[in-house]
Amino acid sequence: MKFLHTADWHVGKVLKGRSRMDEHRDVLRELVTAARTHDVDAVVVAGDLFDTSAPTPEAQSLVLNALMALRGDGRDVVVLAGNHDNPQLFEVYRPVLGKLGMHMVGVFRRPDAGGTLAFTARSGEPVRLAVLPFLSHRYVVRAAEVLTGTAADHNRDYATRISELVGALTAGFQNDTVNLITTHGTLPGGAFGGGEREAQSIFSYYFEPSAFPVSTQYAALGHLHRRQQIPGPCPIWYSGSPLAVDFGEEGNTPGALLVEVTPGRPAVVRELAFASARRLRTVRGTLEQLEGLEAGDDWLKVIVEEKPRVGLSDQVRDLLPGSVDVVLDERFRPVPAVRRAGSAARSPRELFREYLSATGRHDDQVATLFDRLYDEVTG
């Protein structure tokens, strides 16, 4: 069978106040065209379809129409929730999209309740697909309770819990079936794209490649925005985002993965590049140097190598209309006075770290835990 592996769409993303809805519309059109051109049997979307847990009606409309277009010609479409998505919203979609032949998983499900899908591909192969959406630290304990029916040991670490859940979801893999896994999370050694939510990508959210059994022919991952393969007991890939989500990702190659697999053999993977979204670039220089820059329709982060003055940002934007972020080179930034009055301008993370240092309690793990809780509450 052949299928497309994609993830991290982040529809609804706003780049420094600029909507990217038209870019997402174009890049999802590229994805649908790829599904038709390569006549794939299925499409796996490994999380983060939306950029926020409260997507706008426009963002929802775009995503749902793209999923229905991917479903065309009888393709199986499998979608799971990422850390940016609202799992309960996915559960609202689930019965409706299920009637249209799509599989959407927002929360952990037992293997016999939608956690492990069994279907026959259009090409004729029987498929077993284990689906594990993103799980927070809080939820992974509850998911294990649902699985085992016993009291949870809260001292077990995240990686151990994830490994147990994957083991349960893949227990039905057989030698004569196409055995696939899809999930959304962080594996150690993975290269970050630049736009990931940091507090849900750090060491306490890692799980090991060894969680995937050797009977797996392909693991389709989402979360890291850079397309890459991770060493492990089976082929493990992040598809990356179909467009550069933020300026830290300007060196990535946006696209998707075309995967071909038969029972008993590792998958063969081909990388597909997408080019319809606008490029993100960081440029620097004086106004005179910037004046001769060929920017096209790229989104630009501009680092200005001049002393600050009134109207400097406006001059840069007049020269380069695609400038969405204009900052001074650090050599020209004024040194701020050391005073407490500026605390309102600092982020909650910075204020918490300042508090820890001031009280002699600084601890990296405590600060990291604060980051994670802050993202869970505000995300």
C-alpha cells in the first residue's frame, strides 16, 4: 500500500499579526494534489492540524474541507490530536467524520475502541494502525488507568507510560498485516524545527524509540517541524510541517512523506517538497544595505544594524513590505537600567525564574515544570 504521512499543519497560525490562511489553503491544495498524483491508499495526519485549541470557524472550515478532499477516491484518512489541538473538539468531529469514512482520534482509546484501526487498503493489504494522540503528563496516568483498570503509580515516568500504551495498541500486529503506528511527541535525538511549543517538547516529555515494536513497518510521527528519520527498531519518521511555521524554521524543507509498505518488510520512504507557501527569511544590515535587497514575497525578520531612532521600523517596512519583525542588532540596543519597575514587560516564565533566583531556590527542573504547567493552562 501507499500512503501520505503529514503533520503539524498549524492552520490558524498568525505570524506577527499577519494571517497565513491563504498560504495554508495553497499548501493543503498541494497535499491533496500529491494524494491524487501518487494515487495513495491512505493519508495519516499526525497531529497539530490547528495552531490553537480554539480554532476560528475559518480555520476549522479549511481543515475539514482539506480532510474531505483527501478522503476522495475512497482513501482512508486517519487524524489524531497533537499538543496544539483540542482533543475534545476532535471527539466532537469524530462521529460525523466517521460517517464519511474518516478516522479521528482526540483522546486515548483502547485497542478495541478505536485505538487500533483494522482496515483493508484499496490495494488489498490488511492494515493494523495503532493511533496514540498527544498525551499530557496529567492525562497519560488516566490513560493507563483506563487500559489496566488498576490504581496508577504516579511515580512512573512519562516514557514508561507511553511504552505501556504503545505495547497495548500494537499487541494485535501480525506477520501478514501492514503494521503502522502514528503518534505525536518527542523522541530523544530529534532535531527541533524551531516553532515547537518548548514546554511540551522537553526531557520530561521524551519517550524512547524502543517503545515501538520490531513488528512495526513504519512509525508516523508529528510534533517536530523538521522532516527527519529517527534511528530505532523500525522506520521512524517525522514528516515535518508543510510550511515554515516560524522564523526558526526558515532552513527547513516543507513537505510530506510518501510511504510504500507491504507486510513483513520495512517501509520505503520518499520525501515530497512543497513550495506554495511564502518563504521565511532573516536578513540584517544598515538601511543602505537593506535598500538593495531582493525580497520578493518572502516574510522577513529584519535585524537592523543602526542606532535606534524614531521611525526606524517604519523606514524598514517601507523598504521591505514583507517585514513582519523588525529588531535592532544587539550591539545597538540601549542597556536598560536595573530596576524592578519593568516587571510588567517580562513574561511569566521570566518572572518565575527571577523569583526562584531571588529566594535562593533556583532549580532547572522546577522552572521547567512551571513552563509545562503554564502551557497546559494557557494552551
